[in-house]
Amino acid sequence: MKADPQALVFDAYGTLFDVHSVTRLADSLFPGRGAALSQAWRGKQLEYTWLRSLMGRYDDFNAVTADSLDWSLESLGLAAGARERDALMQAYRTLATFPEVRAALARLGARRTLAILSNGHPDMLDAVVDHNELRVHFGERVYSVHEAGVFKPDPRVYALACTGLELPAESIGFVSSNGWDAAGARSFGFAAWWVNRGRAPVERLGSPPDAVVGDLAQLADLLA
């Protein structure tokens, strides 16, 4: 592991942005069912990215997110019209950051380049980055799998960061709250830090993270 990488590349959803911040809206639309809808939606969203990649049938993250929402609504027996569905989809463009994100990025970016590498479609990513005023940390270094036409953890996705940053893999550190994503990045050749917000066990994928932290503030303590 390179102890002090030249650049840190962050996953977006679940790492910087709280995907379950949609729960309040979901609960206002479907009282008492918001948490269940958010959990089902996120789980199916990830599942569909993996299945599409395995089938060699890429659809952008807007489409994946919409399909997984429709499946989740039906599976929970929730009747949603166009208004409710559009509101939930729009919520992915205004997800909240986790509380420590802004301060941690300021510390981590003081001595190195920061970037994002995400499954999100470029339009979705630009919207949520700008909504949360994080452009100051990332500039135009917001990379989407859309360019590769396949989702994480395909190695072609991680290679996008090398190309965009013009750095070899060994000069890049990758940060994700998804254990499988950290494993994919480590397998590719990045140093990988897993933000284990849910205190889950390490994935048995043969590529353990270089370090595990509870949140980005702890990562800043390690690297800033």
C-alpha cells in the first residue's frame, strides 16, 4: 500500500452521499413504509448493476435506478403515481451528504488531488455534487462508469480514474463504503480504504482493504 497517495478517489453513493436520505420523502409518500422502500430500492439498484454487467447489457444508472424503484414499489405493494415516482427519482439528485463529509474533504484535499468515481450517470452526479456544493473539492474530476459502459467492480471502471488523473494505479487511493467496491479497487491495484459505516465483516473476495475506518473523519485522521 502506498502510504500517501497522490490522489484519493471516492465512491459517491453511500460514501459521500447518504442514499437513505430519501427515507423521509418516501415515508411522507407512504407513511410507515419509507425505510423499507429505501432499503429495497438500494439493494435492487446494486443487484441490477451487477446483473446487467454479467449479461453484457448496459443501461445507464438513471434507468437502473428507475427500474429498481419500480420493482421495489411493486414488491412492497405500494401504489405510486407519476407524481410520487418522479419525486423519488428527483431525490437522488439532492441526496444529503454524511455529516463529516465537508470537513473531511477539506482536510484530505489540502495535500492531494480528490476525485469521484461512481456508477452514477454524469447528469446525476453533477446534480448531487453541485447541490451539496462539493465542486470546490473535485472540480471536473467526477468520473462515471457511463464512459466504460459497464458497472463496478469491472476493472475497466477503475481504469477510468487512472486515465482521468493521468496517474498509475499505485499512486491512487480509493475510498468506498461498499466492501465489494473496495475489494474491486484493491484487486485492480489501488490502495483501498473501506468506510465501514455499518460495521459489517470484511468481504471474502481475496482483496481485503488496506485499512478500515468508521467514517471519513477517521480517514482524515489517518491521511491528512
